[in-house]
Amino acid sequence: MSTDLAARLSGEEREPAWRAAPETAPAARGAHVDFLSIKARLHSRLLDEIGERSMFGSGEDAIAVAVQDFVARVLATEDVPLNASERERLADELTQETLGLGPLAPLLADPAVSDILVNGFDQVYVERFGRLIKTDVRFRDDEHVQRVIERIAARVGRRIDQAAPMVDVRLPDGSRVNATIPPVSLDGPTISIRRFGRQRLRREDLIRFGMFTREIFTFLQHAVVARKNILISGGTGAGKSTLLGALAEAIPDHERVVTIEDTAELILDQDHVVRLETRPPNVEGRGVITARDLVINSLRMRPDRIIVGECRGAEALDMLQAMNTGHDGGMTTVHANSPRDALNRLETMVLMAGLDLPSRAIREQIVSALHLVVSVRRFDDGVRRVDAVAEITGMESGTPLLQDVFRFQQTGRNGRKVVGSFLPTGIVPKLVHELRDKGVEVPLEIFQRQDGGARG
């Protein structure tokens, strides 16, 4: 971030001042306060003008042109006390404010930023390369933060107020925005932005970044091609969706894929992809469309594959039933810290369907539907890695049986960086024999332990 940008974004405004700063303020700070207050006044007039012209439903390009015309007209016809550099900045900053991003626009333009977290008007953090860093970006006050939230929500037909103090929306670039205001957030409005690139990370990128080895991906790729059902587990920000997108590379181009997500973020290569997205209730509390509704509907859409971006609730039952009734090759993710925890979490979500099924029946559904569980984790050095690849092999005494095929074993540290290896456990999965029966040859050497042994 440049010195000028940091200074511009770190200023604060005490009292609106159109003509001059308070005489007691230092000259540099007074000039900065003047710029902020003048911009705020002009922005208020600009919003009124755009509203009168009924342009809020227009595209971003049209609004940007309207902003440029407004600024040019004001600077040409009015005595605005700004210097040359401030005049050049004015149009860009008013455009950013009007389109809803405000002071956050420079952060969203930084490709290294994966998360933007606003805890308060003067507390803005970003995540870069797995580390949280406090920035110099500031809003004027809590009201400024709330106005930005309201504009973001309004652009997608949503509202946020005391009656509905939380909102979850998606920006045009695919980034997911969650915002809260009092009374649910006690210390003022908050904004959390999870960014998703226009170009997803591909298999080779993830191998280079150390998420998994080529041997692990070879095995998983064969499982995808053979239409095995895969569950990906991990914590928030562990890389579940990233891994899901990489695995989807192996889906044959001729297959019809239906994706179901709360917030559409998956980017797939295949041409024949139908993307479905849940919908929250409108301002009257109506019109909600749940993931479960979409899973049930997808079964009527002649899918070759159903991919549920994340199972959060009762849709888990319908997903398992689909996998058990001929819709093979499904993939989904859950929040859990290990393969065992993932199966327990899945069982809990099935119970949310309210059918009062016995635990044994649910576990039998899980065991017959799923073949592999892949656990991913973000380590404390910021690197996202596959923590374990486990195969579901059956049930014993009412408990699903899991056997690890690959594991990441940490051996030490090199400064901040975690040092370790992705190791096969020496077990040849039962899945390999099923794949061979279908004519899919998986090289057995990828399962050999470092001592050369392998058990099958």
C-alpha cells in the first residue's frame, strides 16, 4: 500500500467542514479532514441525483459514468476548495463509495488478500498468505460502515436494519459478504468478506503450494473418474471448496453436473454445468429456498453428478439417499476436523431432517453411500494441506470403519514453516480392487510405505 493511500485511508473526521479545518488543527490534518467532509457532502448529493434518475438498478458501468459526469460538472461550476491531486482522487473515490465498497475497494483489488474483516470503523484486518494483518484502512465512523453495508445489501435487493440485523450476500466478483449491525454486534457494525478468485486454483497449483502430493491426487482422480462418492472435511478456511474444485477437474466433459451452494463459488471446467443457489427469505420472511429443496429438485434434472458445496443441515439426508439410489460420483463438504468427526457431523445433520431415524440406520446409509473422506486443515504456518485420506470399509458393532490411506506427518519446523511429509500408510484401499474390476488401473507403488511395505 502506498504512503499516499495509507494516509488517505487512515484519516478520521470529527466535524463536517466544507470551507476550512478548525484553526487549532495542524494544516496537513485539516486539509485531510476537508477532503473527507467535502467528499461526504458531494456523495450525499450524488446519491440524491442518482436516485432521482432511478439509476440504482443500472449496471456498474452506467453508474460509474454518472459519477464521472457529476464530478466533472461540480468541479467546473462550483468553487470546491481542493488541490489538483485531491480533484483527481475525487471521482475514483466517489465511484468506489457509490458502488458500495467504500474504503475497502483497494483491499478487494489486492489479489493477495483472501479475507477482509471489519471489526469496527478503525479496525480493518486482512488475511494474506494465511496470516491476519491489521491495515491502515479506516472508515469515518460506525455510521459510515453501516452505510457501506446498506449499499452492498441494496445492490442485490436485500436490506439490513434493526429488524433484520444480519445479511449474507455475494459481490459481482463472487466474493461472499457477511455483515452485522447492532443489536447483534454489540460494538458496532461488522463486515466479513471471503474472497474467491475469478480463476480457481488448479491441481498443479495446489501441488506446488503443498496442499497434497501428485500420488495423493492420482488416487483421488481415479476415484472421481470411477464415480466414487467423496466427502471433504475441514474447518473454516481450510481449503475444502478449493480441493473440491480441483477434484472436479477429473469429471469427464460429457457428464451433466448440478452444483448446489449457499453462495455460488465453485468454478468448474465442464460445459454441462447447472449451478443452483439457495435463497434467503425476503423482507416479508417469504420465498426461502433451502439446500434441501435444491437437492430434491436436482434429482429431477437428470444429473450425472450432484455436487453440494457444503452440507449444513437436513439436505445431508437427501444427498445420502441420492448417492444410495444410483446417483454416483457425488461430492460434498462438511465442517469437521477429522474423517471420524466428519461422519459424526453427517449423522447429526441427518437427524435435523426430523424423521426420527435410529442411529444405526443413519450410519448404514452413510457407510453404503460414501467411499472416501478427505480431511484438509490449515496449519499454523498458513499452508492448507490434506491432513488425511480415509476409506470407509464397512461397519462393526454399529460403528463405521475407517482406514487411513494417506496422512500428513509433521516432523518439525523451519522457522515459522511446518516441515513434514505426506505418507502412505501402506494399506492398499479396497477401492483399488473395485477400480481394477472396472478397468481402472491405479499404480500400487503410491501406497507403499517408505520401508517398502504395503498391505492389501
